Amino acid sequence: MTTTEIRGHCLCGDVSYVVDKAPAWTGHCHCGSCRRHSGSALATFIGCEQAHFTLTGGPMTSYESSPGVRRSFCGRCGTPMAYDSDKLPGEIHLLIGTLEHPEAFEPGVEVFCAERLPWLKVEVAGPSFDTLPES
């Protein structure tokens, strides 16, 4: 494994992927849609360039959760895998729980903090935003 090669897969192993470039960011999302998609109190993603993402097994199943937003998952075991949006062209956001080495990616940002569950205490190394920042 090179330092920029990132591998991941779903619970059953049917869907797998590799990313050949380091992610642009790692962060938590507190929005209600991400909570429902992940089944958790928040969702943690790595943001990668779509051009450097390759399915090595698969395919993922996806649905449009809101206009211009797609959420992908394994059609066999149901593992939530990814998020992509027309507002963020060329990016794919991979759920950190699907990575083979999630410990290597410390979250540096959090978004939609206005929707954070009041009992959830989270620290990140970088900024926190009430919504999605412009850049």
C-alpha cells in the first residue's frame, strides 16, 4: 500500500474501492439526512476527487435523497458507502467506517453543526460550521 492508496469495502465485501490520492479533507456532518443514511449520531467522511476513485468490486446501489444528492450503499448488505452532490462536482465523500484504515484520517472539520444533537460532544482539529461552507 502506498501512502496515498486508500482502500475500503462494505460489510459483506461485495462492494470495494480504491482511492489513489490523499483526501482533500476529513470531517463530520451533523445534518439529519446524513444521520439517517449512516444510522448514527453523525456521519464522518473523507472527501476525495472522483477521478481518483475506482470501484474494485461492486457496484454500489444509489438513490437520490434530495434533488442533486445521491447516497450510495451496498445492495446486498446495506452498508452506507458514499455521498455525492451536484453542488460539489468531481467529489465523492466516502463514509469513514468503510475504510480499511479509518484511524489514519482524523476529522479536521465539521459541518451542519446547527443540527448537532445536543448531547453529542465532538472535537475536531479545525473549523466548525453551522451549515455547509461556500468553499
